[in-house]
Amino acid sequence: MKTLKISRTNKLHGEVYIPGDKSISHRAVMLGAIADGETVIDNFLDSEDCLATLDCFRKLGIESRKSKVENRKLVKIQGKGLHGLSKPDGALNVGNSGTTIRLISGILAGQSFETTITGDASIQKRPMKRIAEPLSRMGAGISGREGRDVREKEGGGGSEIYPPLTISGGKLRPIEYKLPMASAQVKSCVLLAGLYAEGETCVIEPAPSRDHTERMLSYLGVKFAKLGNTVSVCGPASFEGRTIDVPGDISSAAFLMVAGLLVPNSDLLLRNVGTNPTRTGILEVLHRMGAQVEVLDEEIISGEPRASIEIRKLKIENRKLEGMEIGGELIPKVIDEIPIIAVLATQATGQTIIKDAKELRVKESDRIKTISTELKKMGAKIKEKEDGMVISGPTKLKGTKVQSYGDHRVAMSLAVAGLIAEGETIIEDTDCIETSFPGFEDLLKKLLD
Ligand code: S3P
């Protein structure tokens, strides 16, 4: 098990090309596999989660080839069309990736064979009723391990379905589906299944969630409509493969943004960061807390905006970092950034209230619990709430031994906390960083030089 040791530092300096976006890399593999002909994914995120998606499709009979051009990873996928996948030998394994299992289920629901999908210990605790319900309404057979809803006391509804999942696909019918929560994974699962159903499949979201699937479908020429919070596709929808250029992942960039703001004398330029408005909640939070972050040279490639982001140390003497309330429609736009926002909030004056975020309890770890517990070990003042947390600041953090709980975003958030904590911070179990940000540790070292 890997351990990461971090000491307080007084400068981070450099220019960084942020690794490819995880959500977009997954979708590019999936849509590339069911497109007709070749798809080239430029700046693919070569992380464990995305490699798990590639591997699942290899087992479904899709050939892919990886190469490297300068610092970018390229993947060429030989798409076989909507009905070209073949029954895998044995179960598909998604590793730690919730996005893989939820999205691929939509595609497998449209196949004429049965598939079993499993994953690691964390995946076996992720709720799947949210996709089982719409997919069975569309006519797919989907079953899993039945269990109690871990959020039952918050009105989670009693029973749940957990992986391994078995999906027997077939002829699907279109549905109109009102999502019970703002979830891009569930929305995308239903839209992908909708590619196979004859007629219009409609998804209504309670609040906007990331729209990468919709953007990629439009980019690939699939007929697709959006009106307010309703999106729909018309199936059956076949389409041709294309080059998909993946921007850097703003969720990875967020760790460096916060590090650059909190470490004195820092000066960072983050290149090629995805700035899709459904993902830029972190920029809104930084701005409202009083931090200075500049977004430069925005351009749209392959249907997704990207820009450079410049971060300079907080001018504490002129501008204080202020606590704020984060809730409502802002939550889906910062859902993966809450652990690192919690670190930032320990340095803000007053209270930062995070609410309406009970989804955090069913991510790679129960992030409300794991990040609060570990930051408290470092001296932070945090109160756990059912649907969020209240962080009071500013507090001086001190280095100590902390745990990642096998959660990549918790591990990297604690590493950033370690950069401003007194003494040494030892983060245990950091292999998980590979799921979304390979090279994170080496990159930090480079920025310290
Ligand atoms: C993702 C959507 C989010 C996010 C996850 C990736 C995606 O989950 O937390 O890391 O790629 O669609 P939900 O849609 O379940 O909120």
C-alpha cells in the first residue's frame, strides 16, 4: 500500500498541462465502440478508471490501440456500430469506476445477450437502483445484490440494488423519465439506452448535471433535443466515429487551483482545462470566496470548451477568503470538488456551509464522513451534517497521519492540506490516486522545485 508524505511548502511554481477529463474519456470510449468506424481519442485520460472502461469494451469485442504523441495519450477505437458488440467471456470488471458501471449498463441494456458487471469493494457498495429502475421500464432485465439503502435514515427509501449486476438486454422501448436526483451518470445511462429504443427517449433532470454525453452525441451527429432541463434522443440512432479531443479535467485542476491559492508565493498556469459550464462550479466558489483565478483564451474543440487558468497566491492582506453557503443547483456543478473545497474552507474566515449534498455519502467513499474525519485530525473545525458539513475557519492545520479510505479525491485533498500544515502529513493508501490523476505526486514535486 502506497503512502504519500507531504511537508509544508512556501511556493508552488510552474505551467501544467492538466490530464484529460475522466468523464469525457469514458464517454469517448463508449460512444467510439458503438460508432461505425474509427474514433481517435486525443488526450485520453490514461487512468485506472478509464482503462477499466477500455478493458470492458475489449471484452465486448472492440479493438483499441494506445499511443503517445508528445505528452498526450491517443486511443484509436475500431467501432462496430450499435449492434456490433459480442457477448463477453465471463463478467466485466469496472474496478473502482462508478461512471463505467452506470453508463455501460445503458449500452448493455440494448444488446441481445446477457452480461454480468462487477467491480472492487467500493463499487459493490454503490447504489444501482437509480439505473435499474429506468432500464427495466425500458424493457431490459436487470438484477443485482439486494440490500438496505445506506441512506435510509435520510429517507432513502428502504431497499437498494448493489453490484454485481446482471443485465439481459434486448429490444428496448422509449420512456420519459424524471430523474429522482441530479445525476449525469443516470441521465447518460438512459440516453445511451435510448440510442437503441425505437422512438424518443426523454430525461427530465431536477437540476442541470454535467452534459458531456449530450455534447458528444451532438458532436457525433446524433439527433438530440434539449429544452430547459429536458433532454431527448431519437432511436435507433447510428453514427460515425470521429476524432474526439479531450480537454483537461477541471476536477483534477481543482486540487492545483486550491494549492496555488493557499501556498504562499505561488504562481501556477494550468493549461487546457475543461471549462464546460456544468463543471465550473469550483470557479464560482473560488470567486465568491474572494480568490483570484483568471480564465484565459477559452476555445471550443470537439464540442467542449477549454481554457488556461492562472492562479496566484491569495493576497491575504488585501482580500480575505470568506466562508460561503454552497447548496441547491450549485451542488451538481461541484459534486466532485467538495473534498478540496472543504480544505479551502478551513482557511476561510467564518462558516462555509455545504448542504443538499447527501449524494456525497455514496461516492467512492462516504465523502462527508471521510473528509471531515481526516481534516479534523489535522485540526480543522468541521461539523458533519446528514447532507453536508459546516466548516469554521480559519484554522491552522497540523501534519499527522491520515487515511484516504481508498478514495482518490480524499487522498489528493489531504495532500493539498499537507502543503499548508505545520510539520509532516502522512497520507496512507494513496494508490487510489491512479484512478483519476496518474502522476499527481511527481507533478507536485515538480511544482515545488
Ligand atoms: C460523473 C458524474 C457524477 C460525478 C462522477 C462522474 C459522470 O456523478 O460525481 O465522478 O462522468 O457522469 P453523478 O452523476 O452520479 O452525480
